[in-house]
Amino acid sequence: MIKNIIIALLLFAFLMNLDARTIAYVNSTNEIDFDTVYPQRIEKKIFLINKGDEVLKISSLSASCGCTILSALQDSILPNDSQEILVKYNLQRTSGRKIFHLYINTNDSIHPKLDITTKMFVYRDVEVTPKKLPSYIGLKKGDTISCLIKIKNNGRTDVLLKNPSNSKPDLVKILSFQNSDTNLKPNSEAEFNLKLEILKDERIAAEIRIPTTSVSVPIIEYLFITSK
């Protein structure tokens, strides 16, 4: 009798173990709408929930765009517990309605790869052309280069443009951009001649920053790169 009870208990435990699994869950649609954001570096949080009865393990995190980075403090989630996943977006060079996919790989046997769709509208009241500076080869000390920059105010309020600065003043000098701060009226644009002088015969990677009073684009950033 006791032997039969033990066998029955072992069989029951075995059958229960067959049903045991991890269940990775974010929400019922696997979609998240972040509404309106600005074209800046932003951080968002999502929560991965383990709805199963075994420990859920995160094996990898990735995204559909190189501008997106995911990270988690822990890679294991207990049953009925959750783990915060930090998502960093670099939206500085984009605008309009965007969709990014977040991929979460786990030991969930049924859905080992969660595909989370994140949506947002990137609002930009200031448009800049070109979006990036070209790379320069063979420049030497004393050389100067000029780049025509067009800035347009698509917003409803004035935008004040201030004089630029650069992160490597010992390597490159800003000779000219504008004579004084420029106030851009709504739906207007202006052109500026950014003129730079090379100060040393070295490879240069300098950030050129143009401060503004724009809500969505407080700083216009360019990366100035030279190589031998």
C-alpha cells in the first residue's frame, strides 16, 4: 500500500514537472507606444515578467536598430516576479513616426524570442542640413575648411541660435559661424558658413556644438573627423 502511494506521488510529480515551464511576458500585445518624444538621447523602461513556475533566464538582448541599447541588472527572474529592462535610444538624427523592435531571448520553451514593438513620434521643431559633416583626409596644420549649414525652424515659437563651441579647441579652431546670436522666426530658415582651422598635424575627432533655445533640439551636434 505504502509502495503504491510512493509510486503515485512520484508519477504525479513527474507529470507536474512536464507542465512546468517558464513564460516570458511583457504585455498582451507585445507592443508599447511611447507617444511623442524629442530627437535626443532618451531612456525608457520595460518590465519582463515570468508568468511560469520555473526560473526565467535572459540569454541575450538586442534591437532592430544600432541606435538602441538594452540592458538588465539581472538575467534570472523567479516565478511571478519581474525584471526591469532599460532601453536607451539615440534619436538625434531622426524625426517623425518610428518603430523599433526589441528582442529578448530567454529559456521560454514555447516563445524563446520575444519581439517587442516600440512605437514613438519623434518631434523636431528644428531641421538641420546637412545632418553630418563629411570626413576629411590629408588636412594639415594651418588648413581651413568651410561647410554651409542650413537651419530651419518648423515650430511655432522663435528659436535663438547661439555661437558654437568644440570639444578639442587645442586641435581645431572655429573661425566663424555667425557674427551674433541669430533669432529664427517660426517657419523660417537661415544659412551659416561654419569655418574651421586645423591647429595641429594630428588626427581629429571633435564635437561641434551649437546651442539653441529649441525645446526638442537644445544642441545641434556635429562630429568633425580628420585622418591622415
